[in-house]
Amino acid sequence: MPASIPDSSAVRTALWRALHVQVDAEPHVLEDEIGMQLAAPDVFWRKRPDMDPEGTRGYRASIVGRARLIEDLVAAQNAQGVTQYVLLGAGLDTFAQRHPEIASRLHVYEVDQPDTQSWKRQRLAELGFREQDWLRFVAVDFEAGQSWRAQLVRAGFDVAQRAVVASTGVSMYLTRAANLATLREIAQLAPGTTLAMTFTLPLDMIDEPERSQHAAVYERARAAGTPFESFFRPGEMLDLAREAGFSHAEHIGTEEIVARYFADRSDGLRPAMGESFLIARV
């Protein structure tokens, strides 16, 4: 068995995506049970408190909504000639396995910690997925100070060509300075490169009862030793992107994601407030 497993948030994300398929009404925003197969939870996984179908509706919808938005962006950019896709903090993402018809027209670079990468490659092999030339696993030891960009280039990434770069569920764990440094690195990529990054809104922008629910989540994260460091208002994040050197930046909030993917659903499923998207172009 692998010596290491992904962190709990990566596993939870994968299980929520699977839970969407299993308990929510069709049409499903995202069809993904491969991440659950990678995680291989025990038979009682749906009885976990954090898998309660009713209590996790908003968070579950947020997870599948953000994944769908990014995958639609990748497909649209590929249709316009972009052939590189970078996932920062890839976790148990399964885009390459679920959409080989698109991924095989790209060079997909999954960036994550070495132990997680090794574990994931082993699990994919055990599930019968063959390694593909167009899928590159880029192991970066962030704690040792390794540069993700340098490792990306070493893995074959062409800095002279456009790319889509995705970063979800990461910015809130970084300080403002660290977020700015990451944005600056991405803004140095080829003109036409597009970044899709989630960020977390401050609590005073969230209405009750969701505000209290989010506050409880933040407190649990702090108690677990992974406190949320950064919260941004949309205007602040747009200013940060421009400061980093992006030529264009826009905000996509919950209401737009609802309009795109959750309108007129029979079950009323919709994402929780609290997370927004920065879409920025070099």
C-alpha cells in the first residue's frame, strides 16, 4: 500500500463530487466518481458527518460548479488553439481520465506534493489507467521551497506558449503576499495565458445562515492547524491581479455560476455563498 495519502480536503472534495452523482437529481453538473475510486473509502463513507446529503448540499454544489466552470474554460480555450493546461494543487482531479478526448489534445500538467503524486499514480495504475504522454505529473516540494514554475518547465512546459492555469481551494490558505507572489509568477507566462482561481469572501459579505456555517468551518480549519489566512472582496482580488501584471481580470460570483449550471433544477441545488472566481488573462 502507498505510504502516504492525499490530505483530507482532497479526499473530501473527491467524495463530494461522487456524492453529487449519487444523491442529486439529474442533470448532474459534473459526472465524477473516479475520484472516489481513487480514494477508496470504506463502505461506511456516506455515513460520515461531512457526507450528510442535506447538510453538505451547498458545499457539494460549489465543488462541482467550480470544476465544471474550469473544464468548460479549458475546452473553450483548446478550441481556440491553447494546448497546455496546468492544475496547481491537482489533488484527486480526474479531468484527464474522464475527458481523454479533450485532454489528449493538450499537455496536462498536474502539480502537487511528491507523496501525493506518487500515491495518485499508483492508484491510477491499480484502477487500470495507463500513463499517457500528454499527462505529466509535476512533483513540487513546496515545504522545501521548490519553484513550481521551474519544475513545470523541467516537465516539458513551454513558457512561450499559451496555457490555462487553474488553482482552486488554495488561495485562502496563503497570505496576501504569497497570493501576490503566485499571481506574479503566472503573469510572467506567455501572453494569452488564462488563470482561473478561486478565492474566499470575507464573512461580512455572506448572509445568514450560511455566515455561521462558514464561520464554523473556518474555526475547524484553525483547530486542525490549517487556518484560513486570506479573504478578499472581489474588487480587492481584481486589484491584486492587476498589481501582479495581468492585462485583464474579471470576477465570477456565485450568482453567475448558478445561472450557468444550476438554473431550473428540480431539486433546487445551488452553491453556497463564500467562494468566488478570479478569471485573469496575461
